[in-house]
Amino acid sequence: MVTFEEFSDLVKNRRAVYPQFYQPGEIDPKLIKAMLENATWAPTHKKTEPWRFVVITGQARSRFSEFLQNFYKKTASPETFSEEKRKKAGEKPLQSAAVIAICIKRSPETLIPAWEETAALACAVQNLWLSCSVLNIGSYWSTPSAIKDFNDFYPLDETTECLGYFFMGWKKPELQFNSSRKPVEDVTSWVDA
């Protein structure tokens, strides 16, 4: 069992690490599976387990890159379109060892409010992110407008939607990140009487 101090350090050192800061190298599919298993241990109201994951690795990353470039081309106005931006739209999958489409299969609103299902999915992503952090794998959750057309890349059923892309890759060893948060006193009220 980890100590509270060890867990606190893990939480405080988790960072969004963007694909341009990844070094080449695959992530073993067994390791990805183990991290996704950690994700599935997130809290879930009525045990609906709304999370769904689509893992994109190997040559599929090139197809995903093309999908993102085509989405940019389709949605950019003629005034803002640039070939450079189109190419840039497809860079992240190629810089990553894996991309996980973070999807949600919602239960009927009569059973679970939509926000609770989204909260459960976010908890699952936090478990995934912490798993990456402890393994020195860089990762970040991106929510570009291309998520609305994810079915063009990978067909989901009508009750499932994509809520983001989770990019993953081995962090370059020299990376140092500094971050801060407001003091807990600034965001907390106590009621004790």
C-alpha cells in the first residue's frame, strides 16, 4: 500500500504532457490494457460503467492523423484555411505512441443524470492519467471539435459518443514542469457548527 505522502506526490506531479514532448517508442499493449483496467475502477453510480475506450496504435495512428487533417479541411473557412494548419492538425497522433478515444455510453436519463455519467468518465480518465504519471508516460486529454465526427474514423453505436482524445507517449527524460494551484484555503469553506 502506498503512503498518503506518496499518493499526494503522485497527484501533485501529474501533468498534461503534449505529444511534442514525447520520445519515440511504443507502449506495450499489455501495459495500456493494465492502465485501462485502472481506469475502469473509477466510481460509477449504479455501476453503469459508462466509459468506452478506442485504442489507436501502430499504423492506425496514420489513418487517425489523416482523419484529423480532413476534419480541419472540411471545417475551416476558405478565409482561415492554410495547408500548414492542415498538416499541423494531424501531427499529434504521429508524435504519440498511442491515442485513446475517450467515449461514453450513456444510460437513459431516467436511470442516471447525464452529468453523473460524465463525472464517472472523468474519474476514469484521472485514474488513467495517474497510471501514466507513475510510469513516466506523458499524456493529455484533448477535446477538439473533431470529436463530434469521430464516427467517421471509428463507428460507435447511437448511444455512445466521443468526449476526447487521450494522447500518450514516453516522456523525454529532460522534461521539467512547474505548476501551482491556489491555496486550499482560497477554495474551501468550513461549516462546523
